[in-house]
Amino acid sequence: MAHIHIVVGSTLGAAEYVAEHIADQLTAAGHTHQLHNRATLHELSLTAHDVLLVVTSTHGAGDIPDNLKPFAEALATQHPDFSEVYFSVVALGDSNYDTFCEGGKYIQRLLEQCHAKQLADRFDIDVTSHDLPEDAADIWLRNWIPLLAP
Ligand SMILES: Cc1cc2nc3c(=O)[nH]c(=O)nc-3n(C[C@H](O)[C@H](O)[C@H](O)COP(=O)(O)O)c2cc1C
């Protein structure tokens, strides 16, 4: 059983719904989780073998949502040692923007700079191709959940 910290970046609610859906699927698969809608480094208190899953949309001109900014700023300024942390990123975006899923890409770069280890390639959900982004997440989860510690 793994413990997954799900960090949400959402402005209009779509990424939040995806995160909640993933949380339900993780519970069904026998894993535990915590959802963080306005994550801070202090609140996360990651321990070795915990998994960090960031589910974020992109807004503005390639920006992360406001509720993810405190976490991103802490990563950028405090450079916590995440060398024992595994992470994945699920990014929601609209492929009509040049800055497609740039928010998810930015968080990935920050986590890599903190030496976190990526558990799987970032998963980008193009909301123009999926009426329900949760359906895309389900397909991704089929491969991702088996990567978690039993
Ligand atoms: C004002 C605005 C700006 C956006 N900018 C981007 C962008 O730069 N890149 C991108 O991939 N998607 C962009 N999007 C699309 C959103 O990321 C997408 O609609 C996503 O599903 C929103 O998720 P949320 O409801 O969790 O915020 C933008 C959407 C809006 C409304």
C-alpha cells in the first residue's frame, strides 16, 4: 500500500474533479491518499516512500493556478531535498494555446530541481479532446497504479 499526496492546481474546477476522481480510484485499489487544495511544504510533511501526484491545469499565459502558487514558490525558493520522493504530474490544458500544459511542465521542472524522482512520464490531458478529463485519467491510471508499491 502506498500513500499518495495529491496536490491540486485548479482555477475553474476541472483539475480538482480529476484529482478527486483519481483519489477515489486509489482508494478502490487499496492505497491511501491526502488531497491538498492549497498545498504548503509544511502541510505536506513528505516521508520517504510517499508519492507526490500533482494534478494541475494551466491558466493565464502558461501560468499555474493561484492555489498552486504557494507550493511552487516554496519549491523554487527553499529547494527542499526531495531525493527520497517519487512524483508524477497530470496536466490539464487546451492544445489551442501555445503554452499547452505549461503549468504542469513548470511544476515538473521544479520537482526535478528538488531531486524528486519521476514515477512516470507527465500525463497531459487535452481538454479539447475529452468531454470528461476523468476518462483520460482512468486510462492513465491503469498503467500508473501498478507502479505504486504493493
Ligand atoms: C483564461 C484561460 C487561460 C488558459 N490558458 C491556458 C494555457 O496557457 N495553456 C493551456 O494548456 N491551457 C490553458 N487554458 C485551458 C485550461 O487549462 C483548461 O480549460 C483546464 O481544463 C482548466 O482547468 P481548471 O478548471 O482546473 O482550472 C486556459 C483556460 C482559460 C479559461
